[in-house]
Amino acid sequence: MIINILLVIDFVMLAVVISGYIFASMRERKLLSQEADQSLELQQKVYQAQVLKEISERIGYSLDTNKIVDIITSSLGNLLEYDTVAYMVIEDGGKALFKCHVENSVTHDFIEQVKEKMIMSYAAILDKRIEAQSTDESITGNILDDNLKVQVESFFNLPVVISGKLVGIINVASSEKGRFGEEQASILYTITNQAATAVSKLQSVLESEKGKLSAIIYSLADGVIMVDTDNQLLVSNPVVREILEINQQAAGQQAIEKPLTMFDIVDGLAGKVDIRTKIEQAMAEDKVITIPEVLLKDKAVELAVSPVKDNSGAIIGASVLFHDITSEKSLEKLRQEFTAMMVHELRAPLTALRWTSEAMLKSLNDPAQRLEPLKVKENAENIHTASANMLELVNDLLDVAKIEAGKFELNIQENDLADLINEQSKIFKPQAEQKHLALNVTANGKFMLKFDKVRIAQVLNNLISNAIKYTDSGQVDVSLKTDDPSKTAVVSIKDTGLGVAREDLNQLFSKFKQLRSVDRARKGTGLGLVVSKGIIETHGGKIWAESEGENLGSTFYFSLPL
């Protein structure tokens, strides 16, 4: 009996020990399972972080989706087992770009099955029938063996969507049934989605910056183009068309602007400069190449070819700046002519002063060459006239400088404009009579205005003296009237002289221009008209000229606000 009891006790104790061992074993297995799950989850998170980091580092500011998908597909071996991993992009023209990595040998038929499943996925997502017109195929990894008896038994497709647009599909396939679970597909989908989201944001930023850059380039006064390393045109602005005179193509009654190409640029510069060679030289030598002057019909253009680099310093293309220097060259020519004219105008009176003063000095030092009192008086008058002419020229130059610098000051007071016109006209009566010209003045009554009397007298003197100077017969009419609609007083000086060609009218008030139609004997510096324009415009008025043509007389007008 005692033995039986002891056996029962032993059995119970053994049962307890076994139960405890089983319980402990089950708990340990559960803990191990949890640890395995946590380890797998950690491994998956580490993989996810590594892939996203690699994408960030390798794409930089590139929007090359093929590169992004390539990074994801090439790293899948760290996450799951498969026979093939592939991605496909179908372009707008129907061409399919297919890249496949073979991890374990499969057949050609296996690859075709993968392609078919990816095209079907494309069609399902886009909700339309997809037929690849041609395929650009790339297969890497293990060799294909058609002796194998394998088929696609398990697979999943992952769409890559950037900015709401399907840009490609990733396919993972295996010849083993049930190889892929939802969890693995979910992780890969998360990575792909995060990468696509990051690129979408980058694309939005780049599009915004590209829009700003395009607006800046389009608003430039100079022509600008940019090409890549293959001489493909990437950027251009409308000024390039204007400079190279690349016209629009007419289609029916409506003009259609064709997209500018590098061929258009090359044709526009044909026979003038080999722009392709210059671009290649700038990129090869990593320096700016300048072509100082290229003559294109009626234009002169300066070209500057510069290499374009990315953030790492690698050359990614070149830019060409087209600077129209036509007006600059014309202005420089006018400046040279103006300088030559000023030198000539000053040389004549200075020469007269020198010879006259030398003659007088000789007469004072040598009694034998002493001049008669009348000759001394004549020489003194010549010196006075020459110095007065030079002083007038210098004063005109100073006035022009003040006007251009915005430092021209007026002494505005209320004066009678009619009275001033009559006074100044009397001064020129003898000069007109000497040329047998009638000087008629129509400025009656009082005409009270606020103006600088000295400066307006200077304008009247310039215009009346010019009218008499360029008129050989006939008359000069000076008149004053009121223009009620514009509330201005208008003064006109009309002559029957040489007149002005219509194409020269807009050049009359330029300090750099002398009219070719005027003979050298009558030419002046033209500064009087420039100064007159400055005086009138500083008063808030206008000055202009009219003429029917050469030898038909001319009329000069200026207006002052009432």
C-alpha cells in the first residue's frame, strides 16, 4: 500500500516536472518566435531605411525613374527569395523598356510570361488595351536554360506612381508556388510608395524652380540657349529667334511656331561661326569662349559659350549667350564722330587765336613789324570772336552734361512770353536783312507764363539763328499761339530754307548726329538743339520739327504749359 502511494507520488511529481518542462518549452518557443518576428521586422525596417537612403544619395536632383526602380529591384535579395525581378516602362509611342535580373536560371518562356503579366497589369491600371510596338530588352544574371521545366507559379506586380502618373511596374516572380506572402509584398510596396512620394515632391519643387528659371530666361534682353553633352537643345528664349531671324512656319492662314532645334541654331549661324565646335571646345577645356563679333545681316552679335556644371562640378552641358551689340557699335561710331566734330570745331578758333596772337606779339617785339592801329583792332576783334565761339561751344557742352546728369536748374518766374519773342527777334533783324530775308513776328498782347526767361531766350536764339542760317531766300516767320485743348503756349519758327529729310527728323535732337544733307559750310555742332530740347523738357514742355522734305523749308515748334 505504501509502495503504491509512493509510486503515485512519484508519478505526480514526474507529471508536474514534465508539465513544467513542456510549459517552459512552450513559453521559450513563444519568446523565440516573438524574437524571430521582431528580428525579421527589424531586418525589414533596416532594409527599408537602407534602400531609401541609397535612393536619396544616388538620384540627387535627378528625376530618372529607371534609376530609382533599378535601386529597389537590385536590393530585393536582402528581403526575399525569387527567381526573377524585372521592371517595365511603356513609353507614349508604345515602345516597352524591359529590364530583368535572373537570380535562378529560368527559360525564355518564363521571361515571356513575366512580360505578359506586366503588360496585363499595365492595361488593368490604365484601363485600356496595351500593345507593345517594340521592346528594348535587357536581361542580366544567370543564363537562360530552355531545358528546364519551370513556369511562373507565384508573382506580384508593384506599380510605381509619381505625381499621379504611372511610370513603371516592378515584377517579382518565382517558379515555386506560394513563395511570396502579403507581408513581403506590403513592405516592398511601402518602400516603392515612399520613394515615389519623395520623387513626386522633388518633381514639384523642380518644376516650380524650372518655371521661375524659364520666366527669368524669357524676360532676358539677350538670347540664351542651353544644350546637354549630346548637343541636344534644352532651353531657349524668344530673343534667339529674333536675333537669328528664325521665322514662324505658316500653316494655312495661321502662323504656327515650330519648336526651336539645334539645327535651327546651326543654320542661323552657318558660314559665320561653327557653334557646335565652340560648344564642344568650351566643355572640353572647361572655360568660357567668347566670339567678340558675328555679323548677321543688319545685326552685330557677341557670343559667349560657357560650360554648365552640376553641384558636384561635373559638366552637364553648355550655354550660349547671344548679345546684340548693333546699337552699341552704332553708338560708339557716333561717339567717335562727335569727338572728331568737337575737335574740329575747337581747332579752328584755337588756330585763329594762335596765329593772331603770334602776329601781335611779333609786332610788339619787333618795331619793324609793328601793326597799324586798324590792324591791331581787327586782330583783337578776331580774338574776341574766336574766344566767344569757343566759350559758346563749351557752355553748350556743360549744359548738355547738366541735362544728362539731371542737374539742370531753372530760375522760374512769371514773364511775358510775347514780349520775350519780340525782343529776341529784334536781335536777328540785321542778320536777316543782310541775307535779304523777311523776319516776320506774330506775338501780340501780353502772354504771362511762368518760365526761366534766360533759358527760353537761349532756345529762341538757337531756333531763329538756325532758321536764318539755313535759309538763302524767302522769309522766317516767328509766331505764338495758344493750344486750348492741351493748355499750352506754342511757339513756331518757320523758314523757307533747306528743309530736313523726313528720315532725319527724329535725329535732329541727338548730340551724336549731324545731318548728311547739310553742306559742310553750314554745319554746326547741333548742340544748340540738344540744349534747347533739355530746356523745354525741363519746363515740362515739348519740342519737335516738321518738314515736307529737302529744299521745302522746315518748322520748329516748342510748347510750354500755361
